[in-house]
Amino acid sequence: MTATYHKYTLNFKRPSGTSRGVMTTKETWFILLKKEGKTGIGECGILRGLSIDDKPDYEDKLKWVCNNVHLGLEFLLKELIEYPSIQFGLETAFKSLESASKFNLFPSKFTKGQDAIPINGLVWMGDEAFMRKQVKEKIEAGFDCIKLKIGAIDFQTELDILKSIRKEFSISDIELRVDANGAFSSKEALEKLKRLSEYQLHSIEQPIKPKQFEEMASLCENTPLPIALDEELIGVFSKENKLQVLQTIKPQYIILKPSLVGGFNGSQQWINIAEDLNIKWWITSALESNIGLNAIAQWTYTLKNTMPQGLGTGSLYTNNFASPLTVKNGTLQYDLNKDWKFKI
């Protein structure tokens, strides 16, 4: 078996804003495995400034992986515990190599085009007019679950947008989620959650910055609005530490991004601990190309979680790879009439 890695820069169609800043490009890396005429592809989706493995030696680690791929997946995953995006890319590449088709990783009714995955429609931060326009587009596209990124513009304006949605659509029509990306200070968070809860929201992701365990635990205990941990899970590697985080904070939900929390194995470990503690969860992609999104979507379908998942649509980029992944009526579907076109 031989392995190579390749860098690829994804270009956003329009600048995409979060409370951490605006993105115009996103770099990603692909691992290609070759064995006996077959090829396996995996994506190492790193998010600069957020991924725990955003380190100066990232490319050196990819080189090491390619030089030592003969040591096997199990050994490599243990060695890569602090590089979750490479773990995910490697898991996917090995799965791809073993599969009858390099893109059909977890055969199911989803990959046969017989079933779909409900997803939330994502509304990016921007000025009020831009956010309202996105909300309108998502509703017209058939989404009944919408997630708004908040925390970058005036809070009252964000409340007004939520109020206008609720004026037109009841809780039974549209499920509303918000994601603060840690934008609130711990002192103001509870009051802001109280104001947000007036609009019958499903949940809020990461209201305050991670690693404020006492403050987050207090918020989760007193919140009028279910809280979902997201960034809080990044950089927590051992099973013991994962258990400690969830037992300490006691969130209502956790959100799992395989590229950020250790691939499929790392995510499954979080799921097992959460379920033991009666904490609910869903899966989210992390701005991967269609290669990574495909792997996450196929795996997610096998988990049989009926909640809307946070799976990106692949439509953000001008230079994404053509794929059968299609969004229709608020669901992610696999359209067998469309072909893969992967070239780097």
C-alpha cells in the first residue's frame, strides 16, 4: 500500500461570517491510498483557528502518516490522537479503499437513493437584510429546521429577525436553532438566553466560550433554553475526560463534528457516553468538501438519529467536487443520476 497527501483550497462563493470572523477560503487536505489497483480517498478537514490540530507541524504529520501507512489503521489512529482531522481522513481513506466503490463507504437506503437525511438550513451571519434573505430562501427551499448563526451583529436586531420568523411561522411549522459560537460573555449569557427563549427555540449552541466549566454548568442548570455543546468538545481526547466534561456541565445536547473530535471512532465514543447520561446529540459537518461531507452523511445515516442533522450542503464553494449529494425539501439525498468528479 502507498499513501500520498494533497493540499486543496476551497473558495467560498461569498464570504461566510461567524462570530469568529469572515471566511473567503478554506484549506483542506486529501489522503490517497493505493493498493492492488484500487484507490481510497479521505479528507482531512482542518478549520484554522478552531481545530485543535491547527499546528505548525500539520503537514509534517501528514508526511509521517504517508510514510508509515503500512503500520495499519488501528496503530495510526492511536498515534494521531491529537490530530482529529487526520484521524477522520485516514478512517475514510481506509474505508474507501475497502469498499466496492471508493465513494460508497456505508451502503444503505441512503446511498441507494431510497431514503434521505433531514438537515437544518444554515443562515450565515451578515447584515440584517442578508440574514432575512437567507431565512426566506431556506423556507422557500422546504426546510422546516433553520439554524441561525448569531453573535456578530446587534443582539436586538437578531431578536427582531427571530421575532419576525415566529410571527409568520409557529413552532410546529419551523424549528429554530441558533449558534452563538461562544459569542456571549458569561455574565450576560443567562439574560440573553431568557430573551432568546421567548421565540420558542429548539436550542442554542455554545453560548459562551469553551473551558469555562463552572459557568457553563450553571448555565445548563438554569437555562430556559436547551444548550448544545459544540466547541466545548474540541481537544478532549480520553474517554475519562469526555465523561468528566459531560458529567460536570450536564448539557441538554452535544454536537459532533467528526473532523474536530476524532473521526468516527472519537464521535462514537462521545455518543456512547452521552447516551449513558441521557444527553441527546446530533452530527454536524465542518465545512468539508463533498468528499468529507459524503463520508459524514453516509455514516450519520447508519446511526438512525431522526433529528435534523447539521450536514452542510456542499453548495458553499465555487470549486467543490461534483457529487450525487443533493439537497431537496430540507433533506440531504443521494441522487444516483449524478456522478462523482474528483480531481486534484
